[in-house]
Amino acid sequence: MESWMSLISDVGFPIVVTLYLLHRIEEKLDTLNDTILQLPDHLSSQRLN
């Protein structure tokens, strides 16, 4: 039982930090993707002016 607690304490924290960082990066990648998809429309409207 003690080995399980040691394993959870050694591995659990890095897993939680990794999941948190992946969640934050996912939101930023979604924003970046939306911006890139809007870029052609923005460029074409700039050419018309």
C-alpha cells in the first residue's frame, strides 16, 4: 500500500501539471486556428482598398 502512495505522489503531480498545460495550450491553439482561417478574408479585403 505504501508503494502505491509513493507512486501516486511521484507521478500524480506531473500528470496534473501536464493536463493543465495541455488545456491552456489547446485554447490558444483554437484561437490561433481561428485567426489563421480569417486571414485570407482579411487579406482579400485589404487588396480591394
